[in-house]
Amino acid sequence: MKQKEVSENSKVVKAAGIVGALTMVSRVFGLVRDMVIAAFFGASWMTDAFWIAFRIPTTLSRLLGEGSLTASFIPVFTEYLQKKTKDEALELAYNAFTILSIILTFVSVLGIIFSPFIIRLIGHGFISDPRQFALAVFLNRLMFPYIFIISLGALCMGILNSFRRFASPALSPVMWNISIVAAALGLRSFFAEPITALAVGVLIGGVLQLALQWPFLRQCGVKLKFRFNFRHPGLKQIGLLMIPAMLGAGITTINVFVSSTLASMLPGGSVTYLFYADRIMELPLGVFAIAIGTAVLPSFSRHAAAGNMDELKSSISFSLRLMLFLTIPSTFALMALNLPIISVLFQRGAFNTQAAIFTSEALFFYGMGLWAFSVVRVFVQSFYSLQDAKWPMRVAMIAFVVNLIFSLALMYPMKHKGLALANSLSAVFNVFILFFVLRKKIGKFLDRSFYISVSKIILSSVMMVVSIMFIDYFLPWNTNADFKTKLVYLISAIAIGTGVFFTSAYLLKSQEINSLINIIKKKLTIS
């Protein structure tokens, strides 16, 4: 049994490593994309209009695709692969592809028609400026078909992940980012409002992102076809999971809209400050949280389908320790280096010193909740593997209310910083409620060794921050310094801080660092 658990954990680590590495490549290209956009368009009423218009289709695609379909599809599809034939499992996939295509077409058409109403609702602060409102509506209509494209991509990702193929879905966003960068560089002069080029890049990139996954589906023997058996029992299973999952993801998604809507009522540029800070948050979330969350769902689903609850508990504990070992130091680092990170990445061209400072303030308060945003992912996947999407939905509703209350209370005294802090506080509430509910559902799954391990991670992270403070004492940060000086500061702080963290973890005999060393030794021995 022990050897079996170690084998499954090794598969999780391997899959998370693949997804994490490729997601890192994608996020780097995403940062390049944001740097290009910031340099050419800065933080203005036009960028606020674009980001509001951009958030609507991309957020809805997460709601319909990544946020609910993938999470509800993988456990059922995995169960079919384990307990039935591959042909029966593929028949389920084909019917899911058909009904999803119909729903997405309907949603896309409605979104285009009702864009003015949507922008009034989400970007309420734009109504007072007719030009900004009209631009947001136009861009939203142009990008709305992205929902159709990217949600089909999420289905493809679910199929590939169930076959333990993680590479192409993780790499496909690179094509999307490259497309937007190319559009920003080459298409601006073709439009009366140059920012329209970004919306065109979003659409083209979505098509390329979907197309990249098709050859890998064929390698798995999957050729997506239309099937109209809407009474397929597997569809009912997916639907019973998807409805609460969609509501839960929708509530979480509404948190993003709440921040954007409230930010549109604050001084100009606030939406953009929050967006760029959130983009930096997406880097560790993508590399660590999404990577581990993506890798564990098929593994959790296999344990749940086989009724191996002890192995499921062990996998959850292992995944949480791995997640926290990566995200707790990242949380401390984002808070300690918030301004240097934003300044090095974005402070150039139209993105001035003031924009960098305001964006870094948002990053500080978003960073406080990084560990919580990440841990939520593991807890939610645990519930989905048990084919229970109702509890994540209920808890997401509570987290939404918490976010709304804190947002309204903090937005005026703290401006955009208050909205970022409200998001982090709601994520912390989400974590603790999910923890208590999951423990009641499956029994105790975290032992004393888990809490000792977390204590060592926190202590190592504190030592890392102390080392960064020493760097700042001898090499003080200057926001107005030249780029080379700022880059040297940031690289030095990251390198020394990372070294101190891993050294401290090693001296404290952290279980995770020892596992990492053993994996490296094993790789070197094989070589």
C-alpha cells in the first residue's frame, strides 16, 4: 500500500512538474504581453475599457469551461475509463462536445447582443463617459466569441488530462500570448482606436490555442465527433456536478467582477492597477497552484472511484504540503518585493512611476492571500473527485459575501488597495471553511507531522524576508533608478532570498526539501 501511495504521489509530482514548467513558459510570455501592452497603452481610460471588456468573455469562459466543465468532466470520464471500455468513455466525450458546442454558441450570440447592458452592469463607472462606454461595448462584442473557442479547449484539456497528457494543454496559452503581442506590435495602425488590435489578437490566439491540442487528441485515439444522445447517463452525471460547480465558479468569478466594478468607481487607472497586480499573482498561481491542482484531480478521482479513502487522504495531505512549500515563500516574497517586481516589469513608456507604485500596493495585498488562493484549489479538487460540487458552491457563496462586505468597507479609505485586501481575506475564509467541511466528510486527513512541516516552511520564509531586508539595507531600492540598477537589485534579492529559504528548510530538516533532494539524487543516479 505504501509503495502504491508513493508511486501515485510520484505521478502527481511528475505531472505537476510538467504543467508547472510549461505554465511558467506561458506565464513568461504573458508577462511579455503585459509589458508590451503597458509600454504602448499605459494606464488610462482606454486600457480600463479594454480590461473590463476583456474580463467578461475570459471570466465567463472560466465559468463555463475551466471552472466547471473540466472539474465535473474529469471525475466522470475517469470513472468510465476505469470501469467501462475506452469506446464507451469516448462516446461520453463526443456527446459532451456536442451539447457544449450548442450551449456556447447560444451564450456567445446573447453576449454580443446584450453587450451594452453587460458593460453598464460590470463597468458602471463608465456610463458617465460616453466615449469610454462605447469603446468597452465594441471591444466586448469583438471578443465575446472567445468564450466558444476557449471553452472547447477546456473540454480538450479535460480529455487529455484524464489520459495523463498534461503538456499540450499547459503549453497552448503560449500561442495566445504570442498572438496578442504580435497584434499589439503590428496591428495598432490599422484601427481608429489602436487598442482594438489587442481584441483581434485575443480571438486569433484563442483559435491557435485550441488548434494546438487537436494533434495530441488524435494520438490518444480521440477524434471529436457530433453525437446527439442527450440522454446519455454520463451526461446526467456531468450535469449534476456541473450545475453546482458552475454556480460555485460563478460566485468566485463574481468576486473578480465586484472588484472591477467597484474599481471603475475609483480614480482613473484603478482597474488597470488591479489587473496588472493580478497578472503578477497569476504567475505563482499558474506555476504552483494550477499545476498541482491540475495534476491531482485525475489522481484523486482514481482513488475516489476505487473507494481507496486512505490513499485519497494521503494524497490530499501530500498535495497540501507540496502546495504550501511552494506558495508560502512566494507569498512572503511578493509582499517584500512588491514594488521592485512591478517597477522592473512594467515601469517604462506610458506606465510611469505613480502607476508602478499604485500597482505595487495592490500586489502587496493580493500577495497576502496567495497561499489561500492556492490551497483552495486542492480542497475544491478533493470535493470534485468525490463527485461533490455542492459544498464548494456553498462555501464560495460565503466567500463572496465576505469579499463584498470587506470591499465596500475598504474601497474608500484604502482605494484599490482595499479591494485587493478584500479578495485575500475572502480566500482565507474559503480555505478554513472547506477544511472543516472536508474533514467532516472524509475524516481526519492532516496529522501532527503536517503542521510541523508547515511551521518549518513559515520559519524558512521569515528567514528569507530577513535576508531581503539586509539587501535593502546595503543596496537601498530606488524606484527612479535606471533599469539596470533595478534589475540587479531584484535578481539579487530573489537569488539570495531563494538560497536562504532552501538552506533554512534543509537545516530544519523539512520533509519537502529532503524529498526534493532525493528526487534530484535519483535523477543523477539514473543519468
